[in-house]
Amino acid sequence: MGQYGISRNVEASTIDYLETEINASWNRVIVEKTYARAYDVNMDENAVVCIRVGDTRHESVEVGSKSTTREPFVIIDIFGQNDGNRLDLKDFIVKKLKQSWNYYEYTVENGQVSAKVDTNYKLIAKRPIIDKELNAGTDKSKLDIHDRYRHLISVTLTLGKVEE
């Protein structure tokens, strides 16, 4: 039995939050955390949202202190089924990122999550939230079906938790 580190907890908490919100409002949208899984999805049947943590800044709490606050950079890729689907999904996700969501600590056993504990901390998106269409600059019909209607959302999160 083991526990996720903070970065994996941030990623998993964000995935859980957005997956729950998307599933409550959308049909035929799959939430993944890796490109490999996203590219395995049949785009004729589903759109895909891929969520992962990229770089993380560790800001000093005060000069001379070893204490820091963590600011993970979250990257959300949207693989839409068409331009309308891409635009609607990105607007929906941006709206959800403007709210706070629970930060959980996860325990894993045999590669599966066995426990999820609410820490009473909230993840909050710092501004700005950036979203942009990923345009390959070529005829979309010549692209892989996964890459025709892509969108990227990036945001820095804060947990407000001081780390030693």
C-alpha cells in the first residue's frame, strides 16, 4: 500500500472533479490522464478531455524560509468531435475551473486507488486561465481524427498549503 505524492494528488483531484462535472452535464465525453489512452478512443463515438500536471513552481513563503507554497501548472487537452463540440467543451471546462474543488489524498494498493481522503483543502485556479485552439496550419481532413478539433487549456493552481 502506498500514497500518491502531492503532484499526483493534485492531478487525480482535478481529474475526479472535472470528470464528475462533465459526466453530470455531457454525454459521450471521456476523461483521461494520458495521451496514449486519449488516442485509443474512437472519436466517432466520443470526445476526449486529457488532464495532466506539468511544471510546478514552489514559491517561498518568506525570505530565508525553507517553507514554500506549491503552484502546479495543469494542462487540459480537448480532443473534440467537431469545432462546435470543441468550443462548447472548452467554455464548460473554463467555467468549472473558475470554481474551487476538493483536494484529496489518495492511497493505492496493487496499482488501484483503495482510499480517497478529503483534506479540507481546496484547489483554486489562479488567473489567468488560458485557452487556445491548437491549429496545425493544415487542412483538418489530412490530420489524424484526434487532432482535427484540438483545444488546450492551461492554468496554474494553488492549494494554499505551506510545505516544509
